[in-house]
Amino acid sequence: MSRIDTTLSALKAQNRKALIPFVTAGFPFAHITPDLMHGMVEGGADVIELGVPFSDPSADGPVIQKAGDRALALGIGLTQVLAMVKTFRERNTTTPVVLMGYANPIERYDQKQGEGSFVRDAAAAGVDGVLVVDYPPEECEAFAAALRAHHMDLIFLLAPTSTPERMAQVARVASGYVYYVSLKGVTGAGTLDVSQVEAMLPRIREHVSIPVGVGFGIRDAETARAVGRAADAVVIGSRLIQLIENEPFEKVTAVATNFLRGIRKALDS
């Protein structure tokens, strides 16, 4: 079992829902990420999604795009992200870490370091899962197998527009969990309709047997609690980015920790 499987199975046995916060690596300061990740765990994070900065993030809204641009300007790329995970692992060997990003940085990494080097180096750093927004499931079987051989999961997105055929394609390749994008559009866009999420999840579960996390549009404890009644996990990104983007270095981690404590309390209530 992967660390993600172990974590989500334990939560299910306790009838609890997973809290999965997202932050962009290297934001809002180049060297803050490992400490920020520890603070997120202290606040109740069960899994951490760590965004890999990329110059053309097609699925990200203005908030996360801006965070990625700021991290890129600070010199943060995939090599630095893997180093951050390795540093986090010096003090935390249990909380799963998922890298979320795009194909270009991974493929460029392999071009520079040698074929298969990303999977090898990610596993060595302590990564547990990878979500590549622009990798379609029908083209990922070899990549998924390589990750599984190193006890890592390949996570996919599903959307309100996903067909049953697409759900079945994802189910054949995905492991760890599936990330249901609750809104049409980019991250941070629109207002979440919880009733639509509740209607969609049974349709997804007809095809997908692994846990289903829900993200995009979850901004507060009330919404997180409502989504958590239907989903196995709640993903929060844009709101967390907004809360920390203008904080001084010494306050960033505390702000994130306190925000997540409120979400955790709501999910457990």
C-alpha cells in the first residue's frame, strides 16, 4: 500500500474525512515551504498537495497563477520542489505528499536527468502521489505502472462534464484517490453548488472504487463540512493561497495552521 492508501483507509475506518490543502511550492517565500507543510499538518492536514510552479498553468485561476509566477521568479522549479519534500521528510515520515502540476516540468526533468529519473527522484525524496493536469489516462498506463512500482499513486481529475466512459478510463489507471473538480472552469472560479456535488459523486462511484476528493470553490468551514458529507476528502487551495500571500515570513505558517484548524474542526463535527 502507498502512504496515501494507508492514510485514507485509516480515516475511513474512523468515519472521518480527509483534509487536503494545496499550496504552491516556494510561495510566498522561496524557503518557507517545508515549515509551512509542517504547519499544515499541525492544523489538521491529512494529505498535502504541493503545486509545482509552471509558466502556463491552464487549469489554474488568477490566484494560483500569481502564486506560481511568484515562485518561478524566486527560482523554484521541479528540482527545488523535490528538495523541499526531502526536507519535510526529515521530520515527517507519515503525511502523504502529492505533487500537482503539468507535464512539461516532468518531461523536461527526464530530458535533463535521464529517462525515468523523475519517478526515481520523486520516490527518493518522499513523494507519494502525482497529479498531472494535462496527462490523459489513456496515455498514462506506463507512467502509472512506474509510479506504483515505487509505491506512488497517479491521481486524476474528473469534472462535471466527465462522461461515464471517461470515468471508466480514469478508474483503470488511477490510484490513491480521484480529484473531482466541482466547478466548470479554473481554480477559484464560481460559487460551489453542494447539491450538484452530492448528485455527481454517486455517478462517479459507479465507476471509481478508490476515494473521491472534491476541490475548486471550497473556501470556508461551512462549505467544507457540507462537501465532506458526500466526499471522502476535501481539497482547499485558492483560499489558502489568498490568506498567506501578503503575510510576512514569520506569520505565514501560523495563518495557514489556524485556517486549517477551523476546516478540520468542521469536517470532524
